[in-house]
Amino acid sequence: MNQDDKPNKTIRDDLAPTPGEIIPIDPVAMARRDLRKTLPKRFYKEATAEARDGAFALLLDGRPAKTPARNALALPTLAAAQELAAEWARQEEFIDPGSMPLTRIANSAIDGVAREMAATAANVAKYGASDLICYRAGETEDLARAQAASWDKVLDFARDNLGARLICAEGINFAEQPEPARRAILEAVEKIAGDEASGPFALAALHVMTTLTGSALLALAVAHGALTPEEASTAAHVDEDFQMKVWGVDEQAMARRERRWAEMEAAARLLETVRRT
């Protein structure tokens, strides 16, 4: 057979176990295979939580785990540390940081937030100055009604529980919030962050919920038990849900929402467990 008579080589031939064998190409499987090449292999058999040096440390095969900055990965309550240990125990052949939101938040609390408490609290409170729930649809009545049904009770919570009376605006018009309202929101954030042991973790969790929802008030409502994490997440997506009803479901947006929900749920769980007595 001369060169011209040889069959053209295809990508399927490159992927085949033996030359010329045809195998189906599965892009998802290929992506997972490539991802596994970059993830560290699980190096421990057991993940547990144990009291160490006034806190509750994550132990991997009995050895204390460390944060990226080489600090002890330890939490203020046994309940929180057990949740963290369970996250590590769920890892399979490879350690996938994408499936470990609790660990990411805890690392952030220990290595970052604990050293920048005032700045982090101010950053959370800053969202309250232009909070999502204060901006309403002007011309779309159906959307405005959906926003009111989901958000008005949060404004009531802010007024009655935090002492923050907020102003709403329509469309993209900026509403300058009164200084007493902004101060009340900051004080509410600082109160959640006030405990020396749990404060960095509570503040880190509150920060995550705030940035995910675009609303300090939704995050504070969860922290105070006025909303469940599910209710807060739904409230954060009122506009998006309305658009999907009009134009149809956006699969990419739903996939993003699923990932964001995993972060939201983990942050709320950490906030609850580090404050548990």
C-alpha cells in the first residue's frame, strides 16, 4: 500500500486503544479526565474533628490540617469542625476544591478576614447603601409586584429589627440611603462579627452570602433567622426568574445558580454552626 492508499487518520484513531479501533467520543468524560490530571489525589483515609488548643481542628489521619497560609485549620465549635470534616470525608479519589465550599470559606476566614475585620465588615455594609432590594422595576408592573412580594418583608425586617429605614427607587435611579440607616446596617454586621472566636468565620460567611445575593439585607435576614437560605436565594433571583418566564429558561444561568447555591448553603451552614453553643 502506498502513501495515498492509507486511510486518513482521525481523532478517533488517536483516542482508540488499538490502531483503527473506533470508540465513541464523550466530551464530558474527556473533560473529567483532564480535570483529574490537575487535581491532587486523596492522601488520607480519615477526616475527623478534635479539640486542640482551645478550638476544634480538622485532622487528616490524626494530623492537623493547615490553611494555604499554613495556619491551623480549626474552628470555634465542634459542630462547625464536624461539618468541615464531613466535607473532606466526601472527597473520593481526587480532592476537588470546587466541591469544598466550607473549606474555602474557613480558609478565607482564618487567613484573610481575621486580619481585616473592620474592612470586611465595612465592605458588607457598603452593599446596604445600594442594596438590591431597594431598586424596583418602574414600568414592568408584573415584575414590580414580584419584587414587592419577595422584598418588602425584608425592608420591614431591616426597619423593625435593625433600625434601618431604607429608601426605594425605580429603575437605575440611585437612592441615597439615610446615614442612620447605613450606620444601623454596619452596626448589625459588626454585632455578628463581634465574638472573638466565631467572629471571623461568621463575618466571612456573611460576606459570601452578601456578594452572592447582591444584598447585605438578605444576608442579615438569614443571619437573624428572618429568612431561610432558600428564601434569600429565591429573593436574589426575582428579576432573573421573571426574565426566564418571559424568554424561557437559560440553562447556563441555571447552572451558575446551582453553583452559587452550593456556596450560599455552605455559608449559611457555617454561620449557623460557628454560633452554636
